[in-house]
Amino acid sequence: MAASALSNATRARAAGTHYSMTGGFPLVPGLDGVGRTGSGARVAFLLPEAPFGGMAEKTLVRDALCLPVPDGVSDVLAAAILNPGQSPIGALRTRAGLQRGETVLINGATGTTGQVAVQIAKHLGAARVIVTGRSSEALARLIELGADTTIDLTADPEDVQDALAARFADGGIDIVLDYLSGPPTQTVLAAIASGHKAAKPVRYVIAGTSAGAATNVPTSVLGSASVVLMGAGISAVRVPEILQASAEALQIADSANLQIEVIQVPLARVEQAWVSDYGRSRVVFTT
């Protein structure tokens, strides 16, 4: 092993709360990582079978779950980009069928995955990317990364809904990529119901639950919203598609100067780093 990143999914699996958990403990954390095989090949890997994981000096993973790492991508960058890179590719293209020239709304874009998602969406051909978030500083950073419009979720909820509805009007948003769930999702769905009047429905991809594990939406909203809801988790996107998206994310990191804030931490400090707050930087453990 060379490097493995600490993602929200890795934290949830270690806590036994992630929906993909099927076994018990003991469990070595680490949904993915980068290392060298017995023959010396440098590879990235995903989804090792429990109890094995990436946060170890050595791990066990099937050859079919390994990918070559481009020479121009370091071990640390590859480990950092695997999860936040494949997520928007799988959500936007595999699930939502993003077409060049469409407009994407990323709900909850100020975290690591959201910041990468903005860049990925533009790389995949989105003409406009609208983002929501709760940090004015992070929203400003998203403009630098390619976002076209920002919406501050700390504003009055009715004002947020009105701002979103105005952008949904006349088919102004084609796809929603939602990393939040909870109350912010209720607001977006209500905005679709009141603002989106185009014949073509909004494709709505739920890819995270950082604002709540449950979303309460009145049936009156769902009944009047022209929307197609879909998931983009491990069960919704097949493993071969996740591997393909991960390989593409590595290629984009190599060729398109993909930006991600990374903090490198020795694996020996995993206990301290696990409970530390590194802001919006992706922690990567190295051996």
C-alpha cells in the first residue's frame, strides 16, 4: 500500500452506518487506495472485499478491481481523486445521461466531492454549472473552479426556493446532482414544482446525505414536479461502471489539471487524523 483517502463513505462504513455494509467486524477501513502489486505494477483499486481495506501496510484485492495509474498522477493525488472523481462521472453521465450543452445544478458543492464535481461537469460538457452551499468563501472558490452561478443556502429558505425556481423556469436546469438530501432537497424539489414548466423532466440524482438521511417531501410537491428521481450510490451504479468512471477520473486528473485540496498524513497517525477537522481538504493516509 502507498496511499488511501479518508472519505465520508469510508467513515460511514467504519461506523457500520453506510448502506453498503453487509458484513460485521473486524473491518479494515479504506474503500479504495493506491499501491503496488506483487509484480511491482502501480495500481489504484476500489471496493476491496471485507474485512480488507486500503488503510493498511498491505491489503488483498481482486485483479478485476485494480486500475493502472497514469505516470503523471502521484500516489497521493490518485488516492485523493478516486472517490470524488468517479462519483460525479457516474452520477452525471451514467445515471443522468448528461449531454453537451446542458445545465447542471450541484446541491451542496462546497465540500471536496462537490468541488471536484464542478470541474468534472464542465469537462463532460455542461454549458452551465449552478452550485449551492453554506460558505461564502467556498462558493467564491467554486467560481474559480468553473461554476457559473452560486446560491447561498444560509439565506431565508423562501428566498432560496424563489432563486432556484427562477432558474428552473423554462427548462433552465436539466440535471440536479444532490450531495445533501434532507431539508435542502425539499427546497430544491419545491422549486422544481413551482418553477419548472418545460415538457422535459428534470433528472434528479441523489448522491449524498450530508444534510440528513431522510427527506420529507409532500406528495403535492412530488405530484406536481416534473422530475425523474434516481440514485447514484454503490448499488445504483454497477461495479464495472464505477471502475470505468474511476479510470476516467484518473485520466482527467492527468490531462486536465483537476484541482483538489489534499492533506497527506502518515498512516501511523490515523487515530488522531480520524477525529480531526481538516476543513474541505481530502485527507490521504500514506505508508
